[in-house]
Amino acid sequence: MIVGDVMLDLYLTGKVERISPEAPVPIVAVKERFMRLGGAANVAQNIKALGAEPVLCSVVGDDNKSNDFFDLLEQHKMSQAGIIKSDDRRTTAKYRIIGNNAQMLRVDDEDTFNLTDNESVMLCGKIESILKTEKIDGIILQDYNKGVLTEDIIKFTIKAANERGIPVGVDPKKNNFLAYKNCTFFKPNLKELKEGINVEFPTDTIDNILIGVNALQDKLNCRFVMSTLSERGVLIQEDNGHERRHWHIPAHLRKIADVSGAGDTVLGTAMLCLICQQDAYDIATISNLAGGLVCEEIGAVPVSKERLLKETEKIQ
């Protein structure tokens, strides 16, 4: 189950050959338009691509963009059972204009206020119903600060998961950073880690970054913290109740085309590894590889299971 902010990613791609006479901006002659699933829905399509069955739970608008969103879910053969339509908010859409394979501009069309009380009750009802009727092996909370993951929704979902022994993985944002107490797996980037715990610590060495990781693990009472470190790879620490052990996985050199959606791929892959009872080192190693692979593509695309397998075999 993936609970969080879903969105549409819309792309206009083309060539830039001149500057506008109206303002000092490039003119993109559009050659192609396409749409992709974004946000929590991109996590879901990564889960699907790796061979598991995702169930999305979220709230979208009752508008044309939500119709496009449902069409994409249908194309990817993904369930719509957990999606609620609301008259009180817009479906989040991000427009990216790409010229000569470089992003020129992004336009966000969205509402970012919290769910209404009625929407919150409906979403909790969907989550509870799916947990009762489906065999859910893991839950991902994917937060983009668009208003779906309120503190109430977060606490309700983690409590329901813990009562059933279901692991919960989190990709946080600053607003509710410390609301995810008692989750299983927490994946902030380094900037989110520093801002979220409001503790100053140097980031020049892994030992110094561990100061922040330990402070966070104390606050959240979670088993795994995995911090993504951009070009330095990932750092994962496991607390098994008796001791804490950490591993630093360096980044692999890649030709980076677009980093959008990489975090979604990392968390989706990591949670599948956790559910399949991989150890902390393998969770970090495989998910780090997956995130790097999707950075070679333009736009939010799911990781290729076959290519991930080949890359994993190379480093064994």
C-alpha cells in the first residue's frame, strides 16, 4: 500500500534554436508531449515494475486532470480502489518544459492545504477497508507536502500497520518530519535530515552525519534510517533493539539526465527488499543502484527489473 500525494507529470519536449524577441528567454519548439504518474503514484509504478502489486491511497480533484490520472492507472493495470475524488481540491500537476534535453521551466498547478475533515475520514476509511480485505505486506508513506499526509493520517496509518505487524516505510518532508514515530524505515535526504531534527552537525564525514542519524532514530523509534547523500551515495543504520550498526554505500558513476522521481524509486525498491527479508546492506545497495538507473532517463520512469538485476550481479 502506498499512501500519499499523487500527481500528474506533464512534459513538453523540443528543440531550442533561438531566443525570444519578447524577453531574454529560450523558445522551445515542441516536438512531443506526454504524461506520467508522479509523486506517490510513481512509487506505485516502481513497485509494479519490480513485480509486486501496488494499492494507492490518496485524494485527487474532481477535474479533467484526475481523469487523465485514472487513465494512466488503467494503462499501468493498477488499482483505483484507494483513490478518492474531491470537489475541494485540484489534482496536482507539474508541467516540465524541456529543450535540447535540459529542463527549461517547471510550472506547478496544485493545492497544498491539508485534507478537510471529511476527506480525512474518507481516506482513513479507505485505508482501513483495504487493510481488512487485501493481503498488504508493506506500507509506504510518500510525502510531498501537498496536504494528503496530515499528522492524523500518518498516526492512523502507522498505528493500523503496527497492530497488524506490517512494516512502514517513509519518504518525509519537513512539515510532519517527526510525526512518523514507530515507523519501520525512514528515508530522508541530508538536507531534510538537518532541517527535520533541528540539530546542527557537520556533514563532511560519515561519522559526523551519524550524529544526525542517531538523533533522528532516538526521536522516531524506527528500525532503519537510510539517508541519501547525493553524489556520496547512501548511509543506512539499523537499530535491532540491542545495537546500532551502519553501512555507507558509495554512489555509482552515472550519466545523469534527470533526478526527478529517483527518491520514489529508492524507497519503493528498499521497501520491497525489506519485505523480502534482505539485510540492511543489501537494502541500501540495491535501492541505491535502482535510484541511479532511473536518473539516466528523462522524467519519472519506473526502474527496469531486468537491468537492476544485471547491475546487482555485477557488484556481487
